[in-house]
Amino acid sequence: MRRRNRKSSTISMRELRKLVLEETEKLTGELEDVEDVEADEVEADGYADTLASDIDMYKAMQIESKRINKQYRKLVREARKVRRNKQLAKKRILRKLK
């Protein structure tokens, strides 16, 4: 398998300095103390629906995974039969040609 040579883009020191200065200009605001920040309190029932929907999705994906696994195993069995029959047919052809 071949690997493609990908050129990585390099950045010069001047460009890096300029980028850092631009980003520091955006960070002019000061951080607030943790004690001064007020948190929004939400009752637990506010998140119950999202938790229930996540659990439902998890269960649905488990069922889907089992269904796909079952189909996969069936296809593998069929593929083995086809390969075996193909090999038998090839042997018969070669015997008849000798």
C-alpha cells in the first residue's frame, strides 16, 4: 500500500508572532472570581427527558447492532458455501481437462 507524501504547512516565526498577538488582543476581558459567578440551578427533572432519550437511543442502537451482527454472520456462512462450491467446481473442471 502506498502512502502519499503530504506536505505539512510550516509557519514562520514572524507569522506565529502575529497570530499570537492577534489572539491576545481578543482576550482583553478579565476573568471573574469563582465566588462572584452565579450558577443557574436547574431541577433534576429538567434533565430527566434528555437522560431517558439517551437511554432509549442506547437500547435502540444495541438492538440494531445485534440485527446487523446476525445479518453479517448469515452473509459469512453464505460466502463460505460459495467459496467451497467454487473450489469444488474448479477441481472438477481440472480433473476433466487432464
